Amino acid sequence: MQTEVVKPIVAIIGRQNVGKSALLNRLAGKRLAIVEDLPGTTRDRIFADISWQGVDFIMVDTGGLVPDAESPIDEGVNEQVQAAVVESDVIVFLVDVRDGVTPSELEIADQLRRVSKPVLLAANKADNPRFEIAAVEFYELGFGEPLPISALHGRGTAELLDKVIALLPAPAPVKVGQEAMKIAIVGRPNVGKSMLLNALLGHERTIVSEVPGTTRDAIDTWLDFRGESVLLIDTAGIRRRGRLGVGVERYSVIRALRAIDRADIALLVLDASEMVTAQDMHIGGYIQQMAKGVVLVVNKWDLVEDKNVAEWDRYIRSQFKFMTYAPILYISAKFGQGVEKIMGQAYEVYQERLKRLSTSVVNNVVQAAVAAHNLPRSGGKRLKILYVTQAEVNPPTFVFFVNDPRLIHFSYHRYLENKLRQSFGFMGTPLRLVFKTRGET
């Protein structure tokens, strides 16, 4: 057996307009500048993989807390704070140094003092020394010395990251099998994740063992598929700690993020009786951004009267335009219909993620693509692709050595990816295309 490390989660909490998204984007840039962000999603980023001083963690923007007209924080906001607090390992309490201490922040602080999670107080928009001095006012909140930062200009963000990683718990090792395929079952509440898990286990009837998963209350289940060990990561308990209000669906995905991060393949479960929702697409966006394999599993197919699969395929692909490579399965977990296809489909996607191509084969395809399409240019400078190599598998990662990475724009990035897919497949998995100058490490 080998072990994997579960990444801790850091939640940014604060009222509206204090700069939470700006801070997330600022910190994410330190990592996303290394591997280009994947294009094509139409959602706001609410999380990012962060790597700092050799420590990896996931940072989540919990959105703005909205005070009620009659109370500093209404019941829905209380639930939002609780949902973020439950799933996170460290909390960054972000305030606006220019507004001073507000009644809303006094109420948030009172709630945070009641939990056993470490809290870092960061005073944002301290863009100059005068505002940095003003941060001392936030001692009143009771979380020690406020750290003045400027998400806009990057002031103090390195110190914030230093403090974050000092508070993170020791990595939680999870035992996994050698080269075991790891599958996460994800989706919004009530789409049938628990029933699907039970149907998969009941169909295979070869459960090897059950072991504790993460430090949360999810359970990892081993099963044998075609003689190979497979780890099913159960995220069906996304609401186990009590029903969360409608307004906190955005925050309930934190546990799903943790599971997706651990997995190779995500089974994104959709509800055929409700069509595709914005949250379905958000979760799909997280899967793509984390560069995981995906199978779209349309559950409750038994409730659909018009079973025109071609029309359904067109509809679902029109909603998930950013992952046209994803296979679609139509099932009824309740009655076991189509469930037997899922593991085989996931295994095919996993094999696609492990596909490794020789440099010469990749370059032949890319050079043909270059010859068939006008190269991007800026002013008098035209893009030159010197050579390409596949650097990694799981996910398949291709490094393009070019004269100037700034000449690559979204449409040409997509063109190159499509040519790679036409030649080599890569069904069900995102591709990472990284553009570097020659000699760049």
C-alpha cells in the first residue's frame, strides 16, 4: 500500500466587498502562472490550488456575507459561516481597513470565537502605510494582531501565506492501493449519489474493505474491478451535518472539492427530472479546473418519458460546452438500469489519462496543425512553435516550447487541443497545454 496526502482547506470569510475574490485571485496567481488556467468555463472562480513554501492547500472564497435589515447577520448567513467553518482547516477572516470595524464583523467574530478552528485576521485594502497603521483598530475583534494586506497590490500577501501554512494541520495520509484508480461520486444534493454508490457496490459484489477516508465523515470503499483495485470516494454525505439552507449550496461544495482533488475520475451525477442546473455546471467547472477525468451520469432516467438520447446528448453538451470530451451515461440507480456501464466507462477514461505519446509522434501532429492554420501574431511578431513534448500523464500534460507564450490566445489554444484530441482521443479527460520559451524550466 502507498499513501496519498489530503490537501487541507483554507476558507476566506467576510462580508461583501472586502476583497475576498481579489485576494483569492492574487494568491492563485502564484501557482496558476506556472500551469495555465484551463479556458472555457463561464463561472466565477471560488477556489484555487495554492502552493507556498512546498506546502499545498486549497483556498476557498465563501462569498460575501449579507447582513439582514433587522439583524447583523440573518439565519442564512449563520448557515453560510457554519458550512465554511465545518469543512475548513484554517479560516482567513478578511476585513476592509478603510471601513473600520462594522457591526456585521462583530457578529461574525462572535461566531468564529465559538469554533475550534484557527482564525487569521487580515485587514485588506491597506495600500499605503497610513492604512496599514489603521489596521490596529481590528484588535477589537479578538483575534490578535491584524495583518494589513493589499490584495490589489500584493502587499503583505507573502506574510499572510506564511501564517496560513504555519497553522495548517499535519497532512492527513490516506492509504491507497498501488496505481489504484480513484473515483469520486459528486453532484448537488438529492441527485442520487448515495443510491448510485450502493448500486455500484451491489452490482460488483466484491467489496474488499472499508477504510476511513479523509478526516471528515466520508467513507472510502474499495472494490475489485476486472482484477484491479478501485477506490470509491463517497461524497454522498454532503449534508450529513444537518440540512443546510438553500442559500448555502455554493458552500456545500467544499467537501466535493476535497474529494475531486483526491480523485482521478469524477462521476458527475445529474438529475434527469430537473434538467441541468447552474450548480451542476459549477461542479463540472471545478472538475475541469482540477484537470480530473469525468463521466456525466444522468440519473433518474426512469422518470423521463421522452428518452430521445440524441436530443438529450445535444442538450447536455450545450450546457457543458467546456467539457465536450465527457462521455454521457443514462442510468437509474434506483432500478439498477445502466449502472453496469459506469465502471467500464470510468476505466476507459482512466486509461486515456495514462496514455503517453512519444515526442516525435506529438510533433508530427502539431506541425501538421501549424501548417494548416495561420499562426497568431502581434504586431510584426508571429508565433513559432519550436517543439512539443508530453511531460506528464494523469492528467495528460503537453509542454509547447515557443518563441513567445504571450502570442497564444484562447482560440489557438483550443485549436491545438482539438487537433491533439482528433489524433489521440483522450476521451473524458482535460488536457493541460503549457507554453514556455526554450530553456524555461
